[in-house]
Amino acid sequence: MFAVLVLLCGCERVIYENELSESDPSGNVRLRVSDFEAMNGDVRSVQSVTAVCSRLHFVVYKNGAQVKAITQKSDEPLFGEVTMSLTPDTYQLLILAHSGLGNPSLSNPAKIAFTNASATNGTGFTDTFYYYGDLTVSEEDNVQESFMLKRAVAMFRLTTTDVKPAEVRKLHIIYKGGSGTFDATTGYGCVNSNQVDFIDTDSSLDGQPIQISLYSFLHAETDEMQFTIRALDSKEAELYFREFTNVPMKRNTITEYCGAFFGGTPIGGKYTFQVETDWEETNVYNF
């Protein structure tokens, strides 16, 4: 469990996309992020903020406009603790946790856009948690509240039961049916995206089975997606190809496909990886 303290009072003005506020220690409202949605069946696991994400965003909106925004990286000494200043009023608060390469667009809470990592200034798609709701700042009393961040994504995991050939140097994945853009006001994806990932598979993985994880915002609690995965050599020539259609996906759930991806012989016995204990469940399919 970790704590994020946010103290709020003071001035109010629109903060544009790249104009980030700094902490203000003289606040009158304290907000604590007490936990992440981290369940395995009926068992809750507790993780530190640095184990869950590398970036945190604390954003305050009023009438759809961004009023305050603080972004932190995990290497900052006060990662997980921020303060703000706002005048008494009712606002909307977004707390967003992820491990993307950069910051998503945050000016509109209904259209938080993450982008393909290979694109210019791309963020990539990672495990993502959020809180969104009203924040009331009064003149009379200090406010102290605690929040749990809810997982926003579903995960597709590919586990190979055969080993990676030495000539495979990269995986190129295109996945459709989900969204790379998140609507924090509904908790779901809001566009139809072609999400793209490139995953390097260097010589350290030669002769070993591999495992990859891909994340998407679904348009509902359950959905179906399509994954096209190509294994490439050092010159990006295609060596192996797999397409998985009508893949059942569920928010806060791992959909795992296991099989001989590279056309080799599955390794002896049942090969398993340690799975995350903080997801609601793992659904495994053999191919």
C-alpha cells in the first residue's frame, strides 16, 4: 500500500497541455491514494507505487477545462506525493498511473490518448490505473479523502511453449478491437484503434520460450479483439506469423494464449510462467 498526499487550495486558471503545476505545500485539502485495484480471486495484494507504475498524473478539471496538472516520474524523490492549491468550488479530479514512455494527452478527461510507441512522441501502452470523480473544496473545513485506483485495461499475454530461434530479433504486433484512448468519465476506451508494438528479442532470449504482454482499453467490461504477431529477423524480414481472431477480453483480466509459436517442439512437460497475482483472473487458451 502506498500513500499519495494532495493538498489543494489557492488560485485557479487554465493549465494547458504542457504547462504543469508544481506542488504547493500550503493546501487545505489532502487526498490519499490508499490502494490499487489488485485482486486475485478474493485475495487483495498490496504493492508499492513504484512496482505498479513509472508515471503519475494528478489533474483537476472544471467545466471540462484543465485547471491544474502535476506529472511525476518514479525517479523523483517525492514520487507519489503532491500538493495543489485551488479556490473553494467543486472540481473533477483525475489520478492516472501508468508506465508509458511519455505523457498521454490530458486536456480532456473523456479523451486521454496514449499512442503507439513507434510513433513520434509515442507513449506506448502499459498497465494503467485511474481514479476520476468530483472533488469539493470548501471554505470552512479542510478535506481529507482516500482513493483506490481502478485498473483501466485488459491484458493479452502470449506464452510460447517452444523456444525462440536465434534468427528472430523482433516481434511486430498489431492489435485491433480495443482502444488506445481512454475515457476516464466512463472507464472505457472511446476510439477504435490499431495499436502497434515492436518488441526486441535479442540473443539473450535465444533457445528460450518467450512471453509478451499487451494492454488495451476495452469499449465495455468484456469485448473481443484481434492480434496479428510477426516474428522478424535482423533485417525485419518475416520469419513466423500468427493471427488470433475473436479473442475474448475482459477488463482487469489476463487472456493468455499458449502454444508452439515458432513451429518447434514444445519443451518437455507443462511449461508455465509465474503469473501476476494482482489481476482478477487469468483465462488460458491453447493454440
